[in-house]
Amino acid sequence: MVQCLGVFSGDVEPIKTSSETPVPHMGWNQIDPSQQCHPLLRGVQKGDYVYFVDSFAVATVTYTLAITDYGGRVMSNAGERNFFGCQFHPERSGAVGRRILENFIGM
């Protein structure tokens, strides 16, 4: 285990590999904003696609802003106070990623 900033609680676990969920999780996948009213996700809709490259995931917790299904529901966006994170790459996620980055800058 690696000690980090301690802003977000929860365990980061390796993604479980299967024929339907190869690791790394690489490519386009849908997100589902669980808190659509959050300013970071303004204009982001359920089913929008973003680009992932990862081998680890965090289960959904209280600070989850959006989820993705990849062998189970995992967190794709997190937010706590003025700290935010994306499990995917917003800079590679086309118009949806651009919207999230614009929202972040606007906050």
C-alpha cells in the first residue's frame, strides 16, 4: 500500500480480468453521472463516452460523481471539497472530456 494525500478514502484494487474485461481497460466506455447537478459534470449525460487506459479501479463511495461499468460498477469521477479526479483521460475524451475540463476551469 502507498500512502497518498488522504483526500479520498477507499481502496484501489486491480481490475478483475475476464474475457469481457481484459486488462488494461483501454478504449472508449460510457460514464453515468451519479451527481448530474455537480458543476464538474454540467452538460455530461448518462451514456457519454470517455477514453480509459487503466488497470486499477475504485468501487463507488460517497464522493463518487460518475460511474462506469467494467466488470462491475466502478468510480470514473470523484470529487471532495476542492479536489477532483477522473479515472479516464479527459484530454483524450473528445467533446465530453473538453466539457469536463472547461467545467473544472470555470469552477
